[in-house]
Amino acid sequence: STQQQPLFTLFTSLMVFLMLKSHACLFFKPQHTVPDVFIWMLSNNKRVAYTRIPAKDLLYSPVADQRGKHCGKIKTHFLKLPGKRPPGWNVHGKVDTYLWLGSAKYAHTILDNLPIGYETETPSGASSGHHGSPPPVSLVYRTKNVFQLRVHMYQARGLIAADSSGLSDPFAKVTFIIQQTLSPTWNQMLLFNNIVLHGDGKEIAEFPPVIVVELYDDDAVGKSEYIGSTVAAPVTTLAGQKYEPPKLSYHPVYFGNISGGDLLAAFELLQISNSGPENLPPVDPADASMIYPVPANIRPVLSKYRVEVLFWGLRELKKVQLLSVDRPQVLIECASKGVKSCVIQSYKNNPNFNVQADWFEVELPENELLHPPLSICVVDWRAFGRSTLVGTHTINCLKQFLYKPKELPASPAKEPDIVEIDKSKKKSTRRSTKRKKRTIADESAENVIDWWSKYYASVQKGQKVGTLGTLCMQGVQFVTHPCKSMVLNAFPPHRNIYDGDLESEFNNFEDWVKTFELFRGKSTDEDHSDYEDRIVGKFKGCFCIYKSPEDGCSGDGGQPRILQGIPPNHSVKVLIRVYIVAAFNLSPADPDGKSDPYIVLRLGKTEIKDRDNYIPKQLNPIFGRSFEIQATFPKESLLSVLIYDHDMIGSDDLIGETKIDLENRFYSRHRATCGLQSQYEIEGYNAWRDATKPTEILTKLCKDNKLSGPYMQPGKIQVGDKVFTGQTVFQADENGNCEPVESYEHLALKVLRSWNDIPGVGCKLVPEHIETRPIYHKDKPGMEQGRVQMWVDMFPKDMPLPGPPVDISPRKPKGYELRVIIWNTEDVILEDENIFTGQKSSDIYVKGWVKGLEDDRQETDVHYNSLTGEGNFNWRFVFPFHYLPAEKQVVVSKRENIFSLEKTERKIPAELVLQVWDFERLSSDDFLGSLEMNLNGFPRAAKTAKGCDINMVVATSEENKISIFQQKRVRGWWPFVKAGELTEFEKKGGKVEAEFHLVTAEEAEKNPVGKARKEPEPLEKPNRPDTSFSWFVNPFKCFFYLIWRNYKKYIIIALFLLILVVFLVLFIYTLPGAISRRIVVGSS
């Protein structure tokens, strides 16, 4: 309709636009048909600098949307040196150009976009083939404007380090030099008088010329080194306009393509009227060095702030000038003010500071965006009072350290908040009690719940949610068995499996202290390939910035605010347990595309090599290893987990490594020492791992956070103003053999897992988890070499020792033996046809094997000449295999080729394959049908052959499936199917009567059976029809059943006729001779 036409046109235009945008990259050819424009700067007829402008950006079109983006516009171009030069060279010139490129017929539009106020000069008699008059040779602007440029250079931050010390001596052309800093504060105004600009004043105010600021590093010897530049447009004020001071703003500095920091400055262009510069806004008087400061109305408004510094310690300091760092000290500076830490007397023995906190006062802008950077400088004091710079770090944003008082809720007399347990969990408690006996009774030997049951339940739950990182932290509710003081579960509890490292989930555990990397050396590489090499150590500390109190004290009893809640930093002995579960997608280290990974742990001077337990030929190994290490914080706090490739000859290759800062976890408020389990149990695979009980942990948290409580009463626990209710008295079991038991541990654990709901001091506590950490190789920076699943538990030695480590050793596959008896077949497809009789038949036999164990393929004998598709076998297959019940997979170990030294282990689904074939003597056997059965869930058997239908396999619901691992023994009829050929004809054919019997390897050893029909427990020979034979072995039998039975009378008649014919022939043949003899004899 007419109303829908505009909407359709708009939709079509949008689709065309999106298509053009998506294919824009295909439109640019490597060689353009129109050459680009080059502008060269000459000196003594020598080309010294140039710039290149693509022709496509200058092409003219009458349609504005089709013009080049720079066509007919005044643009600033920066010249560069010819040839291949390293990036970041200083600017060699700036040129403002007005370029136009187009057809000669549009030459009259060349000057349309020029600023007004010019006069053209065209040489007389000039003719250049243009339509109409040629373009002018020059433009003359009669109007002259005089300006004064004021550049207010206040400060810079994050400049590039140009000295080997990791600092610079920066100055901007032409400010004064500030020595040894990456964040200079100049507070200087540069004046440029009598700048003449031609053209209309309004045009200049609307499109002012850009200003280039170049930054250099001053060197005592040699030429100053360029460290970056920035471009800015000034604020233009014409004569007669009201003056408004410009505002300082940050301008990005670039060193070639590299970000080189920010410059805080303001630029203004003031027009000088005819009366002279006296009418310009006044400037502050210069100091003794004739340096003008930035005017007060432009400088930011300053207030006095107090900066509190937490000095925790230094870590991983590298050698400086070939000597180890022994007596380091930290210097903090901000806006020319600062504070020094105490000197660490022996870095090797204790890298922490004895004096933890100090403070200084500094004037900072009220505007947080204009805050100056804060620099951290580490020096090492050596003999004879010498100090050597170790490294520096610059913090450009101070907003993260601004102190914000916690808004605690008012505490009037009111009822406390009550948090109830979910009703569904209470119901699950009752249900699990009722089903307890049945669950235990049904539990088969291979399904005993262990740690891996918990692991695979967590993985399955993570897959349902969609990502491992969003796993639910609540497990299935538990029921207490007071007699044994343990918890019985209806289902395995879950744990969090994070899709990344634990630090990403909890903000790097920097809730109490932050880690700052220290840099040293130049940073002028374009690709930042030297980033890791420039890191010389780490400083652990924190800052707290707030406005200085008027009375000069901190307001917290004289104690610095930054020390509130900070633990003492003395040495602590810790027991560390490292659990390595598995690794995934490891980078191949062997020529065959595989790896033989094993684990190496390093903590301080301790190294654990698990080389003997390497896993051959695996890129996704299941390690299941746990290690115990005793360490002392802070001396040994960086744990390195390395994955190596085992090599028979030569040194082992490093696949990748990951590093974990254990100290941050140990002291974090998130309590990352030992993850909170979802259920409290004291026995079994899910026994409580921590050294302290939930009630003890809750009591300590309340004490550390100055919370009232916990107050425990039957059915509830009160913490502060919150009351948590739940079950604390657990009833006896179903038989009533035990008295009720009161326990607050379960409810206390519930409170701990809801700790982030506590107002004011609450935070999320680390749950029981497995983190998936990426591993990297130093020779391949930024490229992930795989992932490792693991977790770490830490227990201080001055506390009660925990229980034994969790057993996470990989489940060993259990040996099984599957005994399959092929009794009979029915309705098998008849492939052969008798050439004499045309009767169809088949020589039937059955093959069978377990997937993955094709080398153990077994066959029955042949039932020859089956005329009805019936086959009788009484044949036993025996398949030994190894099986993992938790993963429901068969474990297959075999060499990939004859040159392999190690067996490769694979896990595949447990499936049995049965196939029926037609035996052929002179050609390949014919395939008739197959039956693939998942041993964990296959269709129930039909009791009779008539009840067996192909729908049993094709459309079977989960309810009608059984598992041989539960049933142990099953017999019946199943249909054969030809894959991809489910025709009506095949629905009526191919059935097998089989019996499956599953026994363990131990049972098979005690009660062995023979294959086929052999001893022990032999099977009887089948009672096959007389027609079942091989014509090669029994040719007379074949003649009797295939020819004599069907053609007996014809054969007798044929024999009679044959005898008669022979008689007649002999009679006719002998008759003349007999007559002749008779005549002769008779005549004589």
C-alpha cells in the first residue's frame, strides 16, 4: 500500500547500507587507479620530509555524500622522514593544506569552501586546458589578525620512560626541565606574542589552527630524546568578546602509534585589538627565572588531602647492576610531596616492612579528573651510603583510593531481620530420609559415591546452567545420622567449577592490599615486546586518600584509617595442599601431535617433580594428584604450577605454567584459605576439610568485624541485626535407634554462605571450588597453552591441623566380562538365490565386538542354507573390558602404531555391536543388518520373535531402556537394522535372540566360561535343519536336498529314457552284425 511504501524503502536502504558496510574492506584494491598525492619539503633541492594523502580522500563529486572526506577542506598534515624509519620520530614539520581533486569540468567549485576574505591572483594569458578560467596561482588575504597564544602547561602523567633507570627528564617545547619523573608538574604558562593569522576573524575562531606540543627527555650528554607529542585546538577569543578562562583538560600523548601518557593543559588564542595587548586579560607576574605560572582562575581549585600509605612488602625483586637487592626502600610521591618507608634490613630473610603505615599531606584538585598521578619509587641502599634505583610505578587515577566512609544503618530498637531456609530444602530433607534405605539397597558396587561423583555432578550441573562460572552454590539438603555423626545425602553435593582463575571472581583478592608492578628501563617498543623484561619486582601496599581533618588527627583514635582490619605482617608458617584435577587443550609438544604431561610445583626453594606419574600421549590428561608443601609467608608466597612434557631422550619441554599469589588469598577477607563446602559432614568423601568448624569460623568473623554475636538458640543464629533460622535438632533415624542430636554447624555454615548479606561488613566468602587456570609459556607471550583445573587449601601451622587430604586420585577402571550368547535368529534377509530352483536362502553368521575393542571381534559359526531366515547358533562371545562407572565409558589402552613406546588411553561410550552377515565362498560376505546397544541404556527385549519390532530401536523412550550394569543378566529378542535404510521390508526381517550376562573380572576368574561352545560350561550344539550344510563339504547331501527332492520323478523318467535310448542305439548298432553272422553261420 501507499503507507507501507516509505517503510519498505527505508528497510531496503538500511539493508543495502549494512551490506556495503560489511563488504567495505573488499572495495579497496592494493593498487588504486588514481595515484595518491605527495607533499614534499625541500631543503637545498633535497627532499627531507613528506606526507602522503590518499587520492580517494580528495576526489570531488557534485553529490556531497560521495566526496572524499578531505576534499575541499583545510587539513593539517604532519611531515615525516622518507624511507623506513623507526616509529616515534619527532615531527619534522606541519603543513596546513587545502586540497581538491576532481574532473576539470568541476573546476569552478575549487574555491567554494575556502575561508572568506581572499582575493585571487590569476596570471594573464594563462591557459591550461581548463573549462573557463584556470585556478588561481595564489590567494591574497587583505585582512590581517594579530593574536597572542597562551599555553597553560600544568602537568603530565604516564610519560614514556626514556632513561635506562625507567624514568625521564621531561620538558615540552619550551617548558623548564623536571628531573627524574614520569609525571611532571610544570605549572607554567607559555606566551607567544604577535601571531599573525590571515583571513576572517570569525572563520579563525570557528576553525582555529591546531597546536602541536612536543615532549622531550633531556639528556646531559647528547641530543634531547623525543618521547611523544599531542595536538590540540585552542579556545579563540576575538577582540570585543567577553573573556572566559579555558578549562584544563587531558590531551593524549602519542609516541608514533604508542600511547605515551596524557598532558593536562589549556590553550587559548586571544586577538589583540588595535589598541594593543594592554586590553588582554592580565597574567600573573613571573618568578625569578622569568617563568609565568598558570593563572589562578585556570589552575584547579586545590584542597588539602591526607594520603595514608600502607607499606606491606616487596616481592620478586630482580638484580640491579648485577647485584641482588638487599636493603630496599620505597618512596611515595604525589604533587611534589611524599613519604618514605623504612628500610628493609634483609630482603632475603623478610621482604616485609617493619613499619606498616605512614602518611603525608598534599594539595589536590577538587575535581577528581585533574588529580595528579602518584609515583612509587623503589631504591636499594648499598655500601657507603649509595642508593640505586630499582624500579618505579605510576598510578594515574587516584579515584580508586579515595576514602568513602561506610554507611552503616541506624540502630534504633527494632526487630531483627529473619532469614529463613528455603521450604523446598526442608521438603528435600524429609524425602531423602524416606528414601534412604531404598537408595542404599539399589546402589550397586560400581556406583559407590566418591569425590569424583561430586566432581562429575558439578560438571553436569554447570553444563545445564550454560557456563561453569555460574554454578549454583547450593547443594542438595542433607540429613543427619546422629548414631554415626555423619550426613547422608540423597544426591552428591556440588562444588563451584569456575571457568577461569579464582582471582577473576574475587577482584584479585586485593580487598586489603594491592600489588603494583615495578618497571625499569626504556619503554619505546611499538609492540611492547619488552613489557615482561621491564618488570623488576612488585610492591604490595595500598593508599587511603581523604581530606585532611581540621584538628590534624585521623579521627580514629590516632590509628591510621588504612590499618583498620589489616592483619600483622609478621612471618606465618602455613601448610599448603595443592590439588591438580585435570588439564585441557594442552599444546602438543611431541612431533606426533601429542604430549606426555606431568606436574611440577615450585614454591620458594621447594620444588616437587611428579615426573614418574606422567600421562602418556594425552592433551587432556586427568591427573588427580594432591601435594603437601610447608611454606613461610611472606618469604615463600608465590606458587608456580608448571606442566612439562616427558621425553625419553633429552630434556623435558615446558608446556606452560601459571602462578598464584598465595599471600593475597591467605589474608583476604573473602577467606580463600579453604573453600566453604555446601554441606557439613565429618565422615565420607565429603568430610569437612577445614581445620576449624563453621561455628568457630563464624565466631572469628564476627570478632574481626566487630559484630555482635553469634548468638545461638535452638533453631536460629543471630549475627548483628540478622537472624538465620534453620534446623539445629536432628531427629533419630527411621528405626528410632538413636536420640535426637543438637548441632549448630549446619546452620552456621548456612550463615557463612550468606555472609555477603550481612550489612556493612559482609562480603562473598570463597565456596568450595575448582578453578580453571590458563597456562602460558614465556616464549609465546599472550598465547594460552592450555588450562589446568585445580584448587589450593591453606592452613596456618599455629592452628589445629586439618584432617587427611582429599583423595582425588583418578578412578581406576574396573574389569568386567560381558558374556553374550547368540541363541537364534529369525527373519534374516535372504540374499542368495539358487540358480537351479530360484529359491532364496542365506548362509547366516553373527559378528560381535565392544566398540573400541575391534581387535577382539568374535564370530559365530555359519548356519548354511537358511531358507526362512532362521539361524541356530548356541554360540558364546566373551568380551573382557575395563569400565569407568562414573563416566559410563570404556577405557581402551593400546599403541597407536608399531613404533609407539607407550599405550594411548582413550575413553569411549560402552556400546556393543552385533552384526548379521551372509557368508560367501567366492566373494566378500554380504552385510545384512546390525544392532548397536549402549550398555548403559538399551531397549528392553521382546519375549518372543513376534513381539520384536524395529520400533523397539528407532522410537524407544528412556523409560523403556535398561542398563546391563544394573540388570546384570538379560535375555530376549532384538531387531537388526541396516543403517540409513529403514524400509518397510527391513522392518519385517532380522531378529536375534541373545542373552547378556555381565560379571566382574573377579567373578569371571572364579567362574570362567568358554568361548563358542567350549569348556567350561559348554553349550549344546544347535539342532539345525538337515538343509543346513555347506555344498563344498557335503556335495551329495546338497544334491539330495536341493535336486533329488524337487526333481525326483523327472530324474527317474530321464534315467528310464536314457536307458531306453541306449538300448535302442546298441540294438541298432549291433543288429546288422548279428544278421550278417546269422546268414554266414546259417549258410554254413
